[in-house]
Amino acid sequence: MQILKGSREAKSLGLKNPVVTIGNFDGVHLGHQKILKKAIQRARALDGVAVVFTFHPHPLKVVRPEAEPQSISTCEEKVRLIECLGIDFLVCENFTRQFAEQPPEEFIKNIIVDRIHPREIIIGHDYAFGKNRKGSIELLQKMGAIFHFKVQVIDNITIKNIPVRSTTVRRLITMGKVSLADKLLGRPYSLSGKVVHGRLRRIGFPTANLSPGKSLIPKNGVYAIRTQTPYGVFDGIVNVGYNPTFDNDRLTIEAHLFDFSRDLYGRDITIQFIKRIRGEKKFSDVYALVKQIERDIAFTKRFLDKY
């Protein structure tokens, strides 16, 4: 996949029979994947290229910073997930205040049509565009008739009667319902970052203290995890929270990896959240905490063996 820094680069390339899909695609969940796969399918049928047109930063960070959502995926994660699906070109437009002021008709004509020349545009059923999101599917279809591109609208999908949307995925993660978020994403939710030094408490369970690269953190508690490390993939458990037994004053993400004894300080790891085991709890003493951790580990090993 070729990454283009804005639509001007796309214009200079003269893309062949582009099939374009437009959106933020935060999380690249199963709903997004349905749209992206349709774009790829149509591009192959037209002997053309599948193009994703997205934005950075998130438009709300520019027009309404107080309403900017926590990101499900970092920019790097989003790019990697889109690339894995088989998209040919990703156009990442710099979203500015001036860009946000474009009326919907100007956005389609001046940016999408004049610079990318789409044969088809694939969008979700709730797509809106242009200044104040006033551009509708009906307007896009009318402009398609004028500028000779087809518009295909992809219906919403539901999992267990839950609409697959980024807002829903965020809510499930913050509620600790990572198993259900997994079903909407099509993969476990993950946090990546560097392992940093935490507060050394030698209670028999060495931990990797993660400094995450994004702020969307699952609800406090203990989770079954799979962790990608420079030394391979390891099962384990992670505690997210304040360790109330020790009266911590800041949130930590401390992972204990099974059958692992290497040094991870300063190294990058990715924690995949598989299942929430229990909530955070303050224990009467360290002995009671250790006994509970032993039970958590035993349960998690049995669960992940069958996962």
C-alpha cells in the first residue's frame, strides 16, 4: 500500500480507475472492513485501484476539541490494519480549520473529483461530509450524476444485535467488556507502548509496566492477555488500576507474563485484552493479594488454553 500525504499527491499520480472510500476509520472495525473490502472488490472488477481517503488529525480535534473522542487505534495502527486488508493507496489529508470550512459540494468537486477522479465512491449508510457535516448521501449521489461516478452505500452491520460503530467499541472498552469489543473489532483490543520502571514490590510476580501510546484504557481490573514482545508472544494477566492494596496515586498497567524471564525495560510490547477476569479490589494484606493473584493466574491459564 502506498501512503500519500494529501490529495495533491494523488492528483500527481493520476490513479487508474480509482474506487474511493472516505472516512476516519478509527478502529478499522468489522463495519469499516466491510466497506474497505467492497472498495477492493469493485476496484479489481474495474481493473483499478482501491483508495482510502482519511484525515489527520481527527476532524473534531480541529472543530470541537472538547468533543474529540479517544482513539481506538493510533494513526500507525490504523494504517497497518488498512494495509493488511489489501487497499492500494491511502490518502491522508491534513485536516485544518480552513479545510473544515469547505461546503460539501466544494469538498467533493475540488478535492475528491478534481484530484482523485473516482470511478466509484463506497460509503457507509450514515456518511456525512463537508462543513458542519451537511453533505448527505443524496447530495453525493446527485454529484455523482454530474461528475460521472457511481455511489454505493454499505448497510450497517450488527453483532449480537449491537450496531458495529466506533462509539460503541469505545464504550465497551471503557466498561471493561473487552470480549464483546473483540467481536465488533474482529480482533482483541490492544495497547502498545514501552515498558517502563514501576514501583518495585517483590511479591513473587514480576511485571512489565506499560506506558501506552493512547488514552483509551479498559476499565480498572484484571484481564487475561496475550502479549507480543521482542521475544515472541506470551500469555499472561494484567492489572489495570491503582493497586488499592498499596494505595497507589496513579493508574498503572502491570502485566505478568507466564513462563517469561527476559528483561523488557525500554522495549516495545503490545498487550491484547482477551477477557476481564475481575474488578479491582483492596485486600487486607499482601498475603491475601498473593493468594488472589495465584487464583487469577490459574483461571487465566485454563481459559487461554481453550481460547
